[in-house]
Amino acid sequence: MRTLLATCSAMLLFCVATASAQQGWTEYRPSGAPYRVEMPGRPMTKTEAVDTGKGSVDMIMAVVDLGERSFLAVYADYPDSAAKGVSPEQGLINAREGMAKHGKLLSDRALRVSGYPAREYVVEQPDGYVIVSRSVQAGNRLYQMLAIGKGGSADDPLTRRFLDSFSISPS
């Protein structure tokens, strides 16, 4: 989870470098993961191996880049050893702390999404980018919906629609 910020930064740079404004909203339902989210355009997908300190995990990402902002739907399945002795709530706090490590935590709240523990938080990075994240812990799977942009806000209508559309289907 420590490297999530680096991964998000790399994805943001990738998206900015290959910017192509998307039009319209798309319901995204990846194969192999029982969730849905509405994204403001057709997402590009990518899988990236990330070292967690307790082993490598594959982060599966769907990204929509709008030039000034990017929207990412990310999930990863962590091994049992990574979650051993850590409650889902503490795992979410750890993810938040990793994201805020080099930035400023502007807001944070606990909630439940589709019956699972979740957190929604906003982190401002030193470069002025703002990350709005809704993270959900469902067993060993961590879902993160991220809206990233200069001067972003959790109250932005695009961000709200994106975050609020996320749900996990029963397995």
C-alpha cells in the first residue's frame, strides 16, 4: 500500500502524457471483479505489480483522463499474510496514511459501501494536485476509486457521481 501513491503519480503522468478528452459516462464492470462504477469516459486498463513489503500484488487499474483530471478505479487482492492481525478498518487507515504521507490530509470520514468498511478522504499533494479517494476493504481485496486533479474537491459534481456510483455486487 505504501507504493500506491507512487503508482497513482506514475499513472497520472502517464494519463497527462497521453491525454485525450473523453465524452459521456460509461458504466465500467471489469471481468473478474464484482463491482461497477460510472466513469466520465471509456477507461484504459492496466495491470501493474506492486511490492507491498509482504509480497507483490497486481493492481488492476481502469483510468479515464480528462486532461485536467483523472479518474481511476483500482483494486488489488492482498495475500492473507498482509492482512493478518490487521482489521479492515485499520487496513483502510493504513492506506489513507500511505496516500497522505507526502501530502496534507484535508478530510477523512469512515463509511460503509455495499456493506463493507470504507473511508473517503482528500489529500493535497505538494505539487497542488488533490486526490479524492474512496477506499473499500472487502475481505483481502482493496478497492480504491480515485479522482485526481489540480485544486480538486470531494464536492465536485463529476467526482461525486464517480465515487457515489461505486458498488460491489454480491459474490
